[in-house]
Amino acid sequence: MSRYVGKPLHRVDGWAKVTGQARYAADQPIPDLAYGVLVTSTIARGRIRRIDSAAALATPGVLGVYTHENLPRFAEQSPSWVPYAQTLVPMQGTEIRHGGQQVAIVVAESFEQATRAAGLVRVDYDAEQPTIGLVENLSRAYTPPDGTPGALQLRRGDPAAGLAGAAVRVEVEYRTSINHHNPIEPSATLAVWKGDDLTLYESTQSITFTQDAVARMLGLPQERVRVVTPYLGGGFGCKGFVWPHTYLTAAVARLVGRPVKLVLTRAQQYTSCGHRPASVQRLRVGAARDGRLTAITHAVTSHTSRSDIIQFNPIAATQSVYAVPHLEIASQVVEVDLGTTIATRPPSGPSNEALEMALDELSWALEMDPVALRLRNYTDVDPSAPDRPQSRFLRECYTLGAERFGWPRRRPAPGSMRRGELLVGWGMAGAQHNWHPGVAQATVRISTDGRARVTCGTQDIGTGTYTIMVQVAADGLGVRPEDVRAVLGDTRFPPAPSSSGSATATTVGMAVRAAARATREKVVGLAVADPRSPLYGAAPDEVATVDGRLFLRADPGRGESYRQVLGRHGASVEASGGADLSANAGPSYGAAFAEVQVSGVTGEVRVTRLVCAVDAGRVLNPATARSQALGGAVWAIGAALTEHTLVDRRYGRIVTANLAGYLVPVEADVPDIDVIFVDKPAPEANELGARGLGEVTATGAGAAIANAVYHATGQRVREFPITPDKVLAGWR
Amino acid sequence: MNEIRYVRASTPAQAVALASAEPDTAFVAGGTELTNLMRDGVQVPGLVVDVNRVAERGIEWQPGRVRIGALARMAEVARDTGVRHRLPVVSTALLASASGQVRNMASIGGNLLQRTRCWYYRDTALPCNARVPGSGCPALAGENRWHAIFGGSESCIRVHPSDLAVALTALDATVLTQGPGGARRLPIETLHRLPGDAPHRETVLEHGELVVAVEVPATAMAARSRYRKVRDRASFEFALVSVAVALELRGRTVRDVRIALGGVAPRPWRAREAEDVLRGERLTDAAVAAAGAVAVRGAVPREHNAFKLDLVSRTLAGVLGELGGGR
Ligand SMILES: Cc1cc2nc3c(=O)[nH]c(=O)nc-3n(C[C@H](O)[C@H](O)[C@H](O)COP(=O)(O)OP(=O)(O)OC[C@H]3O[C@@H](n4cnc5c(N)ncnc54)[C@H](O)[C@@H]3O)c2cc1C
């Protein structure tokens, strides 16, 4: 029975957030708190020759200065990648492997004192020339070993023959830049010890990973570590795994014997918790005259840190979306002296944007409408997993999006839609994102007053998890959402996976569903076995529950409330449930249609309209889902037009490490975005019928914008972000 | 944080006296710039002298000119009816600056005296000749997409980021100051120094010299003026290139014109030769193109900023086109 799932329920945590009552990790009122501030390396490669803490120690309020010289050895010296985000354990030796590596922590009575003292820690380095820059170092690219995260080498059919036999071929290279996550809440750790028990208030997308990683690093049994994350101000991947500042803070708090809070500065946020690597992508696409694809080869090269070899621009769509008989996928890496790369919403975004730009180029070469080209190569079966059952409503995305956008009115010739100085362009692209559900547990308890509480050790990273839990529990129990309270973000609750991979609503939702149904069964069982109940003697499956009332399906007048049943029972009823969706990973789809205006004078590009059609199965809550789709689209605008991290080659230092240097889109960059959900259930995904949707719109809208820029100007800019200088370059 | 003393001055003379009595003092007005510089450790004053009660805050119209108090807020000046109609280049430049919130706090004096946005200047972990004399300039061979094409030297290629200063330069405004040596009137174009081999001396102001007001001629040309700013995002971002033009036409003939460029030099850059090319000419495509070409003559582009030459010419043409009522 679905009464509340699928409805645009307002965020249940919205009130607490807008009134400031929601306490994030760094807001916890802990008595006797001390403040930690990091000192980070100013060089990108080399060794610490000497650290002089004397001046820092002599300043008022300082409780301790910790460096590799006085910090105890951690229990894990070469930890595994996942749950650890980076395998380099800092402050255990003198080697520096990236700019911004942690070299000391100063702890003081106040944040100001700690900051001041941190500025007085003198570090002398033996610096070496770092290797920086993907494009500059492409000659060092190599194919990483099998099993390297994110790297894929794949061959289907005979790509060379497929290309040779093509009537039309496109051979192109695209570049995308380094991106940072920039959640508005910086990463924060607040470590409180009681004897050997540690409580961490942590801004993390995974309390489970944090508990595991910190316990192992400190050599503690897991149950001694409790992690609490009631709210998260965004993560986007940079809080998905466990970074050193978390266990460093825990270790230091133990040494000073005080609770310690450490919040990364905005600048430290650029070097302490990962980034999306730059990419160079080469695509060759061949097609027959009628647009049928004969072959695609897609090679992506990304930079990676020397410490953790990862290819964090994975290719997901190229092998899975279109019916192409001959295919080759190749991944390479270039090692540079930057910190570890990490998932960035959405990891496969850049590769899909490149694919969708290449298809646009093909559509021009074929003189074929880009939507028609995609439909010509449509397949209901994922060619990379033909045996996997799959509901795919990508066709609906194209048609719904095109219709809403007014695509048929497009004048095909580039530069043909002009408004004064402004060149207007329309572009479209497909979107695809693999979601990664997992295993979760939840507990539902309903009390004698008829109110329910649902608990799960997940975290609401801003996506609406609280709200989805309430909706699913309300439906599972048959009570009103007002009578359900969701509690999450505590390792004392049943475990749930990292909130990443666009999978929380479904994985957690399914666990909550199981727990709610189990609880409902128990209460129904109580009622039908109780001679005082009007339902006495009924078969449990004859009983329906709606909005807090239990009644006979065949005779709705015969029934009573949860409250009455539980009141007589005299105690609350609780049950747990779990879900294992780990075998159900698969893609969600979308199509994006963009209108841009390019100044014919300055080359400035502004997006004036964006329509995103999304097939993510059934929509659990249109309000929170829309918000996710909008967020994804804004991410795409940023990646396509404004965002890039610049690193100084000589110093290996990120020079854009703040929100004035790294340009996320502002209101004025974001037009009205129209989001359309196909909203058809994906039965193979789970009983809720929902797939992942948190990232899918961010995989195609950027290419739609780039393709629109081409339509506007007749110039192809093949490098993100598309800044005025790159547009002008085509006009010179 | 460091120990910082703070005093609130009650007269201009007292402000000047306090600020000039010690070496490491700074005035604070809106604080939108100074606090950022302090937080980043770029500027570490021992004494901060609050001038919010001492300098002028009003916008005073006098015959043929307007006097804008140094403490007038950017937002106040931008929305002033007289400024909007008689000095549109000033209000459009202000409205293209920062954000609504910043403009509500930020003062006119503080705006003119904001420091370069050069990231090497603002990151104390890196060398910078303007911050630490003799330490080197990483921008020369580094990430210099935003840097100067005019007026730089081999020790510094910073850009002055104020939009307002560019507009005021096109109007030949005067900066009124009061310093330890008395009152001064400085043509705005002379306020910021070119780096030469002393890039750490950023302005001609003496230590402790207070900006009191700005005086702007309200000419016919000023009333036909415009500011255009090119940037990487639609708002809340500094200029890649900006152009301020004041134009006086008789029919299609340019009687007089002033052109100032922003985002290209350590100070607002007057394009006098381009003005000369246009003065007395009909405002034709050819004249505009000639002015655009002359405007970038002598530019010294670096690895990542050569696009600014083309962008200056194009933007100038765009502004002239708009002001000239279409070409
Ligand atoms: C996020 C952000 C974006 C911005 N974007 C833009 C932009 O696009 N365009 C633009 O032009 N500006 C921009 N700015 C800069 C902004 O305009 C300045 O910060 C502001 O104008 C400074 O004014 P204030 O009164 O706050 O100065 P303060 O911070 O108080 O002072 C700035 C400097 O001026 C000195 N000073 C202040 N008043 C006087 C005086 N009367 N006499 C002598 N010295 C004085 C101070 O000692 C200090 O060195 C931006 C700023 C921020 C923070």
C-alpha cells in the first residue's frame, strides 16, 4: 500500500534546519572543549627537515603541538583503500607527498589561540620539484593493473574493423578539469574520550566506515568507537570515506585528555579530502550513413596521486547505453604529486559528457538531428549486461524532454538563432549513472501512544533521507507520517552503508520497509489474538492498516487503532528488518536539453533554459527528488562553464583554494530548470521500484550545454570549463 | 589569532594621527577586505583604526560635479538617482561588483584601496614580491590567466580588481585625502602605483593617509557612459577584462571620449591612444576597430592571458556600439 511514498512530503528536518536547531558535527555543545588546527605542508614533494614547535608552544592557551616526532604510531601503517580514502598515513614520518599534507596539529583552549599558534609552527623542508599537470605529463600515462579502482579495459567485437567500415567517423579529444566538492559544511571532527571509549561527532557520509577506520587506526575494538552524524551540510564524495584528519583528531584528543574539535579551513578542504582528477579523453565514433553506430573507442586518461593509484573518471555509459557492435574502452593514469583523488558527484560525469559531445559531433557530421541519432541507436538491453533484467525508459526521457523544451522548433544551422549580440544555441545530451546500492538494517518501534520511531545508522547528507524513512515507514506500518519520527546518524543504530553512489533512499528505504512491515505484522498478530480486539480471530492477511487504523479489508468498519492495540498490550512493539540490494546495481538514465546565449562580443556563455528528464524508476518523493535533480544540473553547469581547480606547476599548490578562486555557479548562472520524471517503477531494482537519482542529471547536462554552445557559435570548445577565452579562441 | 588593538577614531585628524603614529596600522571601513586579508595572514596590523565615524558618508551634488564620501557604501552610491542618471558608468560598475551583501557593507574608499586578487599575493605560503619584497613572482611563469597585460614588470604582474576605480578613471575623478602632511587632491589615475621594481608600494598614499572623498566631474560625457565587465561567471566575480567609456557625440561624430580598461593592469588603464583615434572621427565600424587595435598596443601577454588582447578590443567595440546607439 503506497499512500505516502511517491508524495511530495516536505522535509521533516526542514524546520530544524531553517530555525538553526539542527546541530551539525561542529555545533555540538561539548563542555571543556579544546580546539585543534592543522598545519599543512607548503611543498608538494620532499621531506620535512625540521619542525620547530617552540614558538607555538610558548603562546597562550596552547595545550599541545603534535607532529611526527611526538605522535604515537598508528596501529595501521598501510591501511586499505576503503574505508580509508587515502592509504598514506600522515604525521608518521618526514615524507611529503602532496601540498597540504598534514604535518602538525596544534591544540589550544580557543580556536583563535590554536590558529595563531599553528601559524608559528616552523617547518623546514627539503623540497623536490613536484610533477604537476595531466596534460603536461601525458607522456607518462600508463595502463594501471587490473583491479585498479575506476579503471576499465574492455573490448567488444572488432573496433578497428567497425571504424574502417563506417561511412562517417568522428575522432575527437576532450579535456575536463580538476573539480572540488565544496560542500558548504567543511569537514569537521569532534572527538570525545571517556576512558577507552571514543565518541566522534563527525561530518561524514559514512558513520560505519568512520567507526571501522578509526577503531582500526587506534587499535580499539569497534564497539568502543561511537560515531554520530545527525546532519550533514553536503558531502558530494569528499566525506564518503575516511580521511586522516578524523583519526588524527581522535588520537590527539586522547593525548591532551580533552575533547577536541577540528574543522578544516576552506583552503584545507581543497587538500585534505580528495578531488576529481582532470581527464583527457579520446573518442572515435563511427557510423553508417543512416546513423547506426558501427564502433566506439573511448580512452580516458586521468591523473592520480602517487600514493593511491585510482582512475577516478570511470567510464560507465559508453559500454552500456547504445547499441554499438564494436567497442573499446581504455583507461590510463598519470601519477602526479597531488593528494588522493576521490569520487566526485558524479564520478562518471566527465566520461559521459565526453561521449555525449562526441555523439553530437557525429550528428553534425551526419547532418542528423541529435535526438534522432540517439533513437536510431536505442536499445532496451544494456549491451554490457545483456542478461541483467532491466527497465529502461531512456526513450521516454528523450521524448518528454524534447517536447517540454520545444526541441522540434530548433533551427539546425549553427549561429542561426540570434538575438542582437547574443547567439542562441540549443543542445541536448543523454545522461546515465550507475547507482550502487548496498546492505542496510533498520528498526521500527511503535509505542503505546501509536507513534512510531524508525532508526537506521545511515546519514542524511542533505538529500532527504529523514523524510524518505518517514514516508516508507508510514506506508509500511499504515500510519500517518506525522506519527513517525526518523532517527539516524549514530553507530548505535542498525548499520547502513556510506551515503554515496546515489543509493541511500533505496537501500535504506528497503530496510525501513522491511522493519516497518515486520513491526506491523507483530501488531496485527497482537490484535487478531486478543479477544478484546474487534479484529479477534481474523487472519492476519485480512487486516489492512491505514493512517494508524487496523481494520478488516472486507469490512472496514471493523477495526481499531494502533494506539488501542498497543495500549492494551501495555508495551511498545519493535522489529528490525534488512535489505541487501548489493546485487541490484545498475543504471539510471536521463536526457538534458539546454539553451545557451553566447555573447558574440565577449564569448561569455550563459545557460538560459535547462530541461532535465530523468528515469530513475519510481520517484519516492517528488519534492526531494526534484531537489536532487536540480542540484545535479547545477553541478553540471558548474563543471561545464565555471569550475576548475588550478595548481601551480612549480609549487604544486592549489591557487584557487577558496570560493573566490574556485567558481561554483551563483544564482545568476542558474536558469529555471525544468525537471521531468518518467516515474515508472523499476521492479528489478527493489520492491519500492526506485533506482538511484542523486547524480544522474549531473552526467548529461554539461554536454547539453557544450552542444548548445556549438549550435550557437559553430565553434566546438572541447575543454571544460567553457570560459570566454576558449570561445574567443575559435573566433580568432 | 594575533593580538590586535582596535580604536574607533572620532575625527579625521585623530584617525590620521593614530594611524601614522605606528608602523603596522590599518584603517578599517566596511571591513570586507581587511578582515579577509587579516584572516589569510596577508596583512597583520597591530592596530586597526575604525574610520566609520570620521570620514564623509554622503553624496553631495555641486555644480558640475559630485562629491562622494569615502564611507558611502557601494550599495548607496549605486542606487543614488543622481549617480544612476548622471554617472551611469559608476552605478553600473558598482552593481557589477561583488554581491548585494558585500555592497551593503563595503565603502567607496575601501573599494579603491582593496588589494590585488592575485592568488600568489593572497597565499602566504608562496613567494610574492608585493607581499614580501624580493621573494619572487610566481605569476610570471605560473597561473597567470587573470594577470596584467599592461603596466606590469618582471617583478609583478598584478591586476587591480576594483570595478569602481575603472569607472572613475574614465570620468577623470579626483581622490581627496587627508594625511600626516595635510590634505591632497590626487587624480585617480595616479592613486595606484605601477609595480616597477618596488611592487610592495601599491599606492601613492603615505602611511596613515586617509581617503576622505572622491570628486567626480558630472559632465555631458559622464551622462553618456557605460561599464561592461567580462567574467567567468554571471555574478560575484572579478573581471577578466572590463571597459569603461564616457562618450560625447555630435551626430555620429565623437566630440570627446574617455576609455579606461580594467582587469588588465595594476591600476585602471587609461587607453589614451584609443581615445585619440576616435576623437573627431565618425563612430564607424572602422574607427571602432582602429581604436580597439590601438587600445592593446604595447600589451605584454603571458602564457595564459593573451586572450585579453582580443577581449579588450571586442569589449571596447561592444561598449562603443551600445553607447553610440548601434553602428
Ligand atoms: C567576495 C567578494 C567579492 C568581491 N567582488 C568585487 C568585485 O567584483 N569588484 C570590486 O570592485 N570589488 C569586489 N570586492 C571587493 C570589495 O568591493 C571590497 O572588499 C570593498 O569595497 C572594500 O570596502 P570596505 O569598506 O569593506 O574596506 P575595508 O575592508 O574596511 O578596507 C579595505 C582597505 O582599504 C583601507 N581603507 C578603507 N577605508 C579607507 C579610507 N577611508 N582611507 C584610507 N584607507 C582606507 C583599509 O585599510 C584596507 O586596507 C569583493 C569583495 C569580496 C569579499
